Amino acid sequence: MKIVLNGKEVAAKEGQTILEVARANGVNIPTLCYVPALDAAAMCRLCTVELTEGRRTKLVTSCNYPLRRDAEIQTDTDALRNGRRLLIELLAPRCPDSVKLQELAAEYGANLKRFPESNQDCVMCGLCARVCERVGGRTLTLSGRGVEIHVDTAFGRPSELCIGCGACAQICPVNKIQVVDEDGFRRVIVRGQEASRIPLNKCTSCGKFFGPVISLSQVMANLGEEKVPPPNQSVCPECSRHNLAIRMAQRHFEQYELAPHETVEEV
């Protein structure tokens, strides 16, 4: 299989996506909705490239297009840059203060003031809903159709199924999902609304609130780590590390302690 990327022949395995091949060869293709840990969904369209297979040239999303035969790929033509610029200008009003979008705008010369602000705190990448399903949170999903599609909870009400893992906040490319721990509860806030409220454990050692009160067995099973023992949910991580350090120090010095029948000889 012969793959030519931006005029240079590169190595590629059958079934690899264009994005994987590009990144393996140091070629940058912008994305908002892609992370390697999740299946590609091609929602943001920023990764669109020009692909020539045989005599046909077409536009494809590089994150989910597998290479299966000889192909020539262009990732940074004038037409592609113009398309990405327009997409950035359309997305920017939804999150006008997003650092990620501002960086993309600077790279592609996009006008962030071209369209009026809508302040929806979401660029509809779908990552939060997909990672929520992956870890077993079953809280966030895509609701509505067409231009009305948005991230929401079931029936638009705070979910009782959330495990409070915070994966949605960590994966959001525009950093618009908040996880707030206060008054003994963890609140997950999506698009300005409370998506869930989960009680926190109280450390039996220091009395500080930490990690949500949930069963981790299903989460570990979903991640393929069901044989890993769950962490101690009665002691916070800080106290757990402190207690472990004390035990290790005690075991280290135990070897130097004298047995009851031993005495120290005077020099």
C-alpha cells in the first residue's frame, strides 16, 4: 500500500486512519472531537482532508477514515484552510472565551467576531457524552436533532446515576464543564446547569470530604480492570499516602530493633 502524504511517501498499515498516519509522521491536523481513547465520531469536521484514491479526489474526515489502498493525501491546501477558518468562526460564538478556539483562530486567521455570540458553553464535540458512556456514568447524552442537538441529561433533570468521576470535565476541549466539591457534595455543571449532585465520602482520619460515595466495581469492569482491588473509600488519598509512608518507615527500622534477649555491648 503506497501512501503519499503532502507529497511525501510515508509508511502506513492497512486499516490505520489518516489522522493516525499523519500524527505518526509529525503532520498536524486540527481536531476538537477526537481523543485516541474513544472511537472517532467526526463531529467537529476540523480534521477534513483531501484524499485521492485512483482517479477520484474527495473530502474526508481524517479521524475515522481507514486507509485500505494506495492513496494521496493533502492536509493543508487553501481550500482546506478556508473550510477550517469558517468552522472556527461558526464555533467561536458558542464559546467566545475558549483558549483552544482562540489558538485555532490565530493559526487559521479566523475572525472571531464574524458571527454574533450565542454563549452556549459547548461546541458539540460529543466527547463528554461518549466518555460518560464509556466509563459507565450513564448521565450525559446527545439530545435533540439537527441544529437543536445539545448535550443534556435524561429529561433535562439532574441525574442520579452519575458516578462523579469528572471525566467529562477533563475531556472537554473548551473547558466548559465544571466539577465543584462543596458542602459534602460533588456537583457536575454542564452548559450552566447542574447535571448531577453526588454525596462525598468523609475521611475517617482527617475528616475532610473526598471522592464520591459510589460503587467502583462497574467502572473497573467497564475499563477492563475488574481484578484490581478498589481503593479504600474511608480514607482520603492524602491520609492514605501518609499512613503508607509511616508503615514503610516502621518496617524499614524494624530490622534494626533489638530482640528482647539482646543487649548492647559497651565499647
